[in-house]
Amino acid sequence: MMLEVRNLRKSFGDTPILKGIDIQMDKGEVLSIIGSSGSGKTTLLRCLNFLEKPDSGSISVNGEILYDASSPARDNPEILRRKRLHFGLVFQNFNLFPQYTAFENVTLANLLLAKNTDAYRQNKSAVVEAISEDAHRLLKQMGLSDRENNYPHQLSGGQCQRVAIARALALKPDILCFDEPTSALDPELTGEVLRVIRGLADQRMTMIIVTHEMAFARDVSSRVIFMDDGLICEQGAPDQLFNHPKEERTKQFLQPFRGQQTV
């Protein structure tokens, strides 16, 4: 099992956001998470990436327990920083560093991590060259070879999001997470980002995608989860969930989309 989440709970003050989430996910699977705003989708992603600390529950990847709320190690920042590398997160608003070029945004994290390694101390130039070559490859994969030296303000929103995807991939995560990756884009730019994600799915990249793009979730996913009020209300294969939902709340949420399909 690539990913196993058990009884994950998170509250902000007296307000419960996640009320006991259980997820199992295999390598190469694409899991889309849909649901209304405020249902806990983004908080779940932030907990998986250790940007928020769950109140209870556990997170395991490839059989290794990365987080257990009952363990004292949960508060060790160095351990959490290392274990966070199992996940990559692409934010809805890009979160690129404005003072760095596209190329520098992609290489920055790996260069900082490399400085603490023996390989870097023994042969700095070889390590830097390998990181640079990987960044060139990823930016080419994103269709941005001619934009490597551009700063974020010189790029379109779609190009910025593709740089953000390359940056996440550069750290070679086991699981790549997307938090509404097209919500900050206009319709013309949405398609180019969705094409990149679809290409990653074709390459069997393990991904979790929080999205409001229902047609995309239906077409690209191995499985879809519908969240409501901090709980998984229903989950299943895309055809089953979109065309034959079982729960009344799922039917209500999907009614506008299902109506569009029949027009």
C-alpha cells in the first residue's frame, strides 16, 4: 500500500474540520477529492504535507509510519521536515518565489538540501550540475525551455503553475498533491495545466488532486472521493460515483454537473 491514512482528525480551536478520515491508496493511482468549499479538502492535503499537524490519527507511506499523533516524535521538526519529502504539493496560487527565475525556483530546494550531504562537500560541482540537468529536463517536460530565465511576473498564470509543478517534481516525491491547481487561472489557461496533469497520470505518477473540475476528475482519476463536512461521504470509481452516486448528499452536490452531461 503506497499511502494509508487512519482516523485523521483536525480542529481549529473548537471547530472540527476533519472528523476521522481513512484513505488507502496504491502506487500509480490518481485520487481526486471533490466537495463543497469548507468540507476539509485543503486541510487534508495540508495535513498530508505536514503544513498542519493532525490532532489524531496516522499517516504511512510504503509501510513507513510518517506521522502518529500518539508518538512523541510527532513534534520533532527535523523528522517532519525529512518525512515531508515523501509528498509534493502544488498550490492553487503557485507560491513561486518572485525574486527567482523559473529555473532558480525549480533548483532552490534541492540545492539547499544538497548542502548538508557528503556528496556536496566532496564534489560540489557534480551535484550542482546534476540538479541543474534535472531542472532543465523538468522545465522542458512542462514546455518551458524558453522561459527558464523568466521571473514569475514575466510568465502567464498557466506558465507559473507549470513551473510550480516542475518544482514539486524536482524533489521526487512519492505522492504529488494538487490543491485546486486551476482555480487561479482563466479558462484559456486551465487547459494547459490540466494537460500536464493528465500527462503525469499517463506516466503512472501517484497523485491526489483536490479539484472543482468535475469533468477532469471523472476522466483522469482512478478513484474519486466526495468529502462533506469533514468526512468522506462517498468514494468509488469515477463512473460509479459520477453516474450512479449512492448517497443523497453526493447526488445533490453532483446534480449541476450531471445535468450538464445530459444537455
